[in-house]
Amino acid sequence: MSGHQASNSVPEAHYSVEGYTPDENILHLINLARNRCIAALDAELALHGLTSAQWGILRLINEGSERTAADLCRRYDMDPGAVTRMLTKLEEKGLIERERSNADKRVVELALTGAGQQMTGEGLAAVVNILNHAVRDFSTNELETLKITLRRLVANMK
């Protein structure tokens, strides 16, 4: 058996109230790892005048997957005011432009400027550096297993 529970069996309870310890809580461990990685990334991106959240928005605009503020709100599950403030900061830094859509004048589309494209590349180098540091003592198999496991966790929480 592959270690997965059969669909008709009762899943094993891995946690109990009696045996609970915060250090064994996977959500605590995931959050701790995330916070440390984000802090390291923010420190590196600060050298470029960016935060990890701002770089994430530049990356999504660069990929073309998110074309409007509403798209970013849906993707990041953020309130529109927070996204608007972040976009305004990126626009003030000369990294993005907002233009009315030719197809629908009610829609404001986002695009990177030349400086924004350059900053996206510089930010990607910082991200790769931090990721490599975070998994520096993982084998290829361990890293693949971690990614598979995290994807399963994400799917379980849908």
C-alpha cells in the first residue's frame, strides 16, 4: 500500500487534544518556515527597494496571468484597498503602468514598465537565492517529497 488511506476507511487522527504540542503542529512549522523565508527575502529585496509582496505582484503582472487589480485581489485573497495601495506604490516607483482597456473602458489593465521588468528579474534572482538557501541540505528526492506533501495538504484544505 502506498501509505494513503483507502477512500472508504476512516482516516487516522494524527493529533489529539491530550497529546497536542505546538512544536508538532504542522501549521506552526509551515508558518515558521514561511515567516523565516519571507523575512530573508524581504531583507534581500529591500536592497532593491521592494518587499516580497510587491515583487509577487510584479511577477504575476509579468507572467500575464493577472491583468487587473481585481485579478490580483482574487489571486492573493486581499481586500481591494490593500491591492490599490500596493499598486500605487509600484506605480510611484515607476515599475508599473495602469491603462484603460481598449475592450472595456471600465477596466484598468496593469503592465510592467521597463524598470518593472528589470526589477522582476532581479527579484527572481533573490527568490532563487533564498529558496536554495532554505533547502541547501535537502536531497533532490527530499525536496520532491516535500513539494508533493505540501500539494496534498493544500488539496486537503480546499
